Amino acid sequence: MRRFILIACLFFAAPALAADISPVDAPDTIAERVKACTTCHGPEDKAGRDAYYPRIAGKPEGYLFNQLRNFRDGRRHYRPMAFLLKDLPDEYLREMARHFASLNQAFPPPERLASSPGEVELARKLIDRGDPARKIPACIECHGKDLMGTAPFIPGLLGLPRVYIIAQFGNWQHGALMRGQTPDCMSEIAKRLTTSEVSAIGAWLAAQPVSESLSRRSGQVATLSPELARRCASVFLQPEVPQ
């Protein structure tokens, strides 16, 4: 009975409460419309569970557009993103990608590096030289010598939390990140890495500081080698040109 009375009170009080709420006169700008995105992907440093939300400000426009389209079309798995992007047209996704790519926000401070000298050496070897015997290219071959990304489709690796980097490698290894793209170059590479190698790479990347001058160069490297461009053709999803 008490529950019934409470529901009835809320039902009859709702119109009166709504009448007392003044409408919000928000500007119709892309920055205002994507505030839902910055709730999770804001520029502030992340900790705990929120560390699994990556930084998107300053990422290459083509990369951001492709990820938005992948979430919308079910090629990339994450239900909340798929729900938010459902039925949005490509042109609007391009506008969102263009907005976030244009932002030049401060990077979070680097994480403390607790790796052993051997783990640091292992990470630097794989990042700088790869392991040709296992067909593992160096990270810098795709993500740029400064690891800040390769325009227009490949993101930077610095300024990301260690737990996020390691989780992404795990998703690639187990096929939980992308579907319907062949070949998926990062999935192929991740499956050749051991757990200790992934941990060493993630810890080293998360511990690297990003200077202001380096942040301004994010995603500015223009080209990949022909071999890597062929290998990673699946990431180059070209936007459809409006007629």
C-alpha cells in the first residue's frame, strides 16, 4: 500500500515538477552536442574503471571516423557506443571526428614505471625494432617514430592508461574487439605476443611523458611503407563521398 501511494504521488506531482523546470538554452554547436562523449572521454587523467576509456582528443580524423562507424555498424564491440551512435549518418560521424581531431588538450601525466630493466629492454626492442623472425613489426613503423600516430587512420600510443593498452591487446588476441575485417593486422600481431611482452609494452608506453610540442604533432606523419599499407588495409575504411 505504501508503495502504491508513493507511485501515485509521483505520478500526480510529475507535471507540477516539470512546470517548474526552466528550459535550457544550449547553443547548437558540435562542441555542445558531443558533451555526452566527453563524459567518458574527457581530457582529465583517468583512474580505476574509467581508465578503460581512451583519450580521443587530437587523434587522426580518419581514425576517429572509422571507429565511430565501426561501433555503429557492429564491426567493433561495445554496446553503449553502438547505442549512442545508432542511426547517425556518416556525415554527422565525420563532423564528430573532425571536432575531436582538432582539439589540442593537455595530456595526463605519465604513470609510474615499475618495470625491471629487462622488461624495459624488451618493450623498447619490440617498439623500436619489432621481431622480424615472428613477423612482428616495430610499433614505430605504423604509429610513427614519436608514437603519436600516422595520419589519417592510425592513432598515437602515448597518453593512454596502461590497463587500457593491455586490455586492447587482450581483445585483439581473443577476437573480442573487431569483427568482419580481414585481415585485421593488429589482431594478427597481438596473437604473436606473449602476456609478458604485452605487459612490458603497456607499462612502458603509459610511462612516457608527452611534451606540448610533441602533442601538437599528433598524427602528422603522412605515409606508411607499401608493405605495411597492404598488411593493414583493413584499417583504411574510406568514407563514402556524398553525391
